[in-house]
Amino acid sequence: MTDRKKSIRRIGANIIETAMGVIEQGIVVIEDGIVLKSYPFIEEEPMTEWTTGTITIRLDNDGKPRAYKDKQLLK
């Protein structure tokens, strides 16, 4: 049995591109490389990493949503 701790990241960006549209000043929540949710920035949240520019969310070959910054997969 493996007791591996899950890796969760909350990343904010100027623009988040999703299949549903564009979020300006948004946050993406990623767990073990998979996007759990994305939403507009409303208030400061603890443990949020910030980056400039655009994060793009698209489905991988298995249909799982993944986040990319400058064509680099965010994990």
C-alpha cells in the first residue's frame, strides 16, 4: 500500500483559457497534474502561486484536463 501525499497547486494568472471561454485574472487548481477547477480571482487565497501571462487548459489523450504555461505542462 502506498501512502503518497497528493500534490495540490493553486496557480493564478492574468488569463486562463478554457474550453468554456476565457477567465481574466483567474486561478487554476491542479492535483497531481490534473486540473480540478478554474475560477475567477475574487479574493486573495493562501498558498496561491502567481504567474504572468496565460494558462491554457486542454484535454490530454485520456480526456483529462491539463494546464499549460508557454506550452509547458504544469504539474
